[in-house]
Amino acid sequence: MLFSKSLIPILKNNPSEAKIKSHQLMLRTGMIKQSSAGIYSWLPLGFKIMKKIENIVREEQNKILAQEILMPTIQSSEIWKESGRFDDYGEEMLRIKDRQNREMLYGPTNEELVTDIFRSSVKSYKSLPQLVYHIQWKFRDELRPRFGVMRCREFFMKDAYSFDLTDNDAFFSYNKFFLSYLRTFKRLELSAIPMAADTGPIGGNLSHEFIILAETGESKIYTDKDIFDVNFQDTSLDKSSLESLRKKYDHYYSVTDEKYNEVDFNSNVKKENQLITKGIEVGHIFYFGDKYSKPMQASVDINGKKEYVKMGSYGIGVSRLVGAIIEAKYDDKNELMCWPTKIAPYHCAIIPLINKNDKSSLDKAMNISKVLKNNKIDTIIDDTDESLSAKMKKFNLIGIPFQIILGKKSEGELIEFKKVGDDIQKIDLKEIIKIINKEL
Ligand code: P5A
């Protein structure tokens, strides 16, 4: 891709309405554009990143054998009346009337809709467990949308749902998602800590929020520092391994604001281990038994008896993650952003020195780009006539992890190359491919 032909509307300065780094940077580098309060268009840079995050989330859902579906954004109010949440959900729900005067709504979440699909599709306990997920836009009419994509009104969520026969089986499903979330956030190079949390309008009595530490986060957290050392990498997907992993995490006092109790905190966590800080909620999982299946009559037959299925739901804020990763990775001191290479909008920026009379650098850039493409490395060539240093600064801001600089110092086989934040080195293309591929 040539920079001059791309839709990357970079602003000269940080927009004054943005209070936190991720919001500033996303607007400044043209990743998103606000269309109305808490509602954004995703332009190519931001969209590419979000799609790559979405794909990692999807791969990890598929690994626990959750099945992908796609439910609509617009729902009928009928099913919400059945569950009793039509009134409970309050003003956060965007209610709409169609031309027949039917009450519709823009889904803030999908427990009812998926329960409706389940009750008309699954009859036998032999089909359990059922794990399904979709990745779809949600709308919540937040009172105070703020911080860009972190708390907006329209946002992109991965939401999954599990259906089981017994509580015990349902905890197994819950634990599969628990591990899957740890793995997902790890692949995104985030350290997300599961914390006991309130269940709010989703309901139930078991829930964990997955929180990454960030000063700009909206969640206040109280935790034992040792929880960061729990190792989940080698956990397999069988029932007992998952149970012991959950136990390892739950052993540590680690809660959000709503669950905090000073006496418990002090008696469970040694003073030197206490960490009170802020974080961003990037995922949230719930177990709520028959809260929806009972009023909505979602049951299976077992030995001639009707049994209401036991359900859980599991959310990841896919669009929020774009902002959350900036908050976690931005280097304030040096004004540098570096996306994890796997989700960077381009893996490498090629920066030729453009001279009116001499296009040889640009030709060289095009050739290098082709070779990199054949090696699955995605590039953007900056063919504008800005100075080399201005171009490098621009890509430091956007956070493209690698840069190839084709100025006077790149001669013959040896090319100037750098990773954001590191020094320039002079190496050949083969070496460059090796270095980038290691991070993919
Ligand atoms: C779980 C899946 C649910 O809605 N129902 C289906 C459950 N949970 S949740 O905690 O309310 O939301 C899941 C994740 O979505 C993100 N999120 C948001 N992102 C941006 N703007 C918002 N206004 C917003 N609200 C929720 C969070 O990452 C949350 O963990």
C-alpha cells in the first residue's frame, strides 16, 4: 500500500476533546472518526487492527470447540419480556418501533436471543454441552460515553453462551472459557487478571472480570501481586486440570470495587503483596444457571423429565481491546507506540527518500515490498515527499513495529532497518524477513 493512496487522515495535534492516550492516538492517527456521541466509524488503520484482534479471539474460541454463529443486531422485545429484562434493562437499551408499531430493540447483549435459538433447536440432553459464540455490534445507550472506544455506545463484542445439563457440567464450560480468555489475552501480549466481579444486569452469582492494569482504567481493583505469577500455559482442557487452574486463581484475593471488603483484603493478603490500582475490563464471564432458561422454557428431556438447561455467558470487548492495548503499550516518555506485530495494521513501513529527479528509492521500496509480501509481511510505503525523519516520526506515532529506511545510508544489499524504540541496524533483506517473521 502506498501512503499517498491510503485513507489515513493524520492530524497535526492531539484533538482537545480526547482525555486519555488511546482516544487521542486513535483520533490523531485516523484509526476512527466519531460520527455522533459514542459512535465511531472505523477507518482502515483502526479497522485492520480490530479485525486482527477479532481473528485471534475467534481462533481461541474455536480451540475450545465453541461454534460460531451470527445473530442480528436488532431484536424483538417479545423475548426480553419473557425473561423479564425488558423493563429491568432500563435506559441503556435502545428501543425502536418498526413501521407496524412493533417494539424492537438494538441488542445490548444476546442471552434471550440465543436461548430462543436453543429452545427451538435442541431437544435432547445428548446434544449437550452446546457452546456458541458470535462477534457482533452491540448498542448500549451509556449515560456518559467517554474515552473513545473504551466506553462507547456502539461497540464490537465477542459474546459466547454455554448450555449444560447440570451445574457441574456448566462449571466445566465456564472453566473452558476461563482458560480460553487467559490464552486470548496472552496472544495479544496483555497480562489480564481474572477478578471476582459483580454480575450487574446479566445476573447470576458467579462471575470474573478479566482486567489489564492501566492508570486510565475505569475499574478499581484490589489484588494480591502473586496472582500475576500463576502459570496457565500448560493447562489442558480436561475437567480436573481446568478446575485446579480456577482454584489456583481463586486462591488469591483479587476483586473489583463492588466486591471489595477491607477486612477480607487485609486478612487474606500480606501488606507487601497488596496492590490497589486501576484497570481496564477487557472480558467478563458469567454463570447464571437457569435465570433465562426457566422463564423462557429452554429445557431438554432426560429420562422423560424436563430439565432446564444451565447457562453461562462470556464477553470480550473486541473494539475496546484496540484502545486497551494502546493504554497498555504506549511509551509516554518517548512518544512511541508499538503494536504487537501480529495485530499491527502493517508489519513494516518502508520509508524511501523521495527526490523529484530520482525515483530509484521508490522503485527499490516497491521491490522490497514485493519480496516481503511473498514472505507474508505486510508493508506500507511512504511515497510522500516529507523528510525521512518526519516519516519515521509518523510511523512511531502510528505504531508500525518495523521500519525500513531507504536513504543515502542504505547501500547495495545492506538496508537500514529498525524496530520501533530500538536503534537502526544495517542488515540484508533475508535477515529482515527472519526478524519480522519471528514475531508473526
Ligand atoms: C457476556 C457476553 C455481557 O454483556 N453478555 C454476553 C455478557 N457482559 S459485559 O460485561 O456487559 O460486556 C462484555 C464486554 O464488553 C465490553 N464492553 C464495552 N466496550 C465498549 N464500550 C462499552 N460501553 C462496553 N460495555 C461492555 C467490555 O470489555 C466487557 O467486558
